[in-house]
Amino acid sequence: MRDGVLGFHLWESMDSGRWFMIPLWSVALFFFVEAAILWREGRRKSIPSQCHACGYDLRGSPPDGACPECGAARKAANLG
């Protein structure tokens, strides 16, 4: 066995087969980062009936007015 860095090790067996050990924390870190990226992308999607600036639900407000929560002007796609 060769000493590795941060828990990664290379094992050499008698029959010249090689094994590479990956610590569990690195696998968990990979999936955590991937899930965080997907979660953040999912939150960025704008729903047509929401204010583009603050996310306030605009379904009950007049279509030609500004957002009652933050005062932002409505985009044409957010009318509804």
C-alpha cells in the first residue's frame, strides 16, 4: 500500500493487480455539490405569475400595475 493524500490510497496486490481506494467523504462531497447546483438552478426558474424581482405572486393584482411587494415593473411575460 502506498500512502495517499486525504485518504486516497493505491493498493498493489501480489498478482500485480492494482486497487484504488476512494474515501467515502469524497463521494458524499461530489453528490452534495451536484445536488446544491441542481437545487440552485431549480430556484432560478421564474414562474410566469411571479414577480421577476422578488418572486411575489401576482395572480390577484392588476395586470398593468407594478408589483405591490417591491414596486418593480412587470415584464410582458409575467402578465397574468
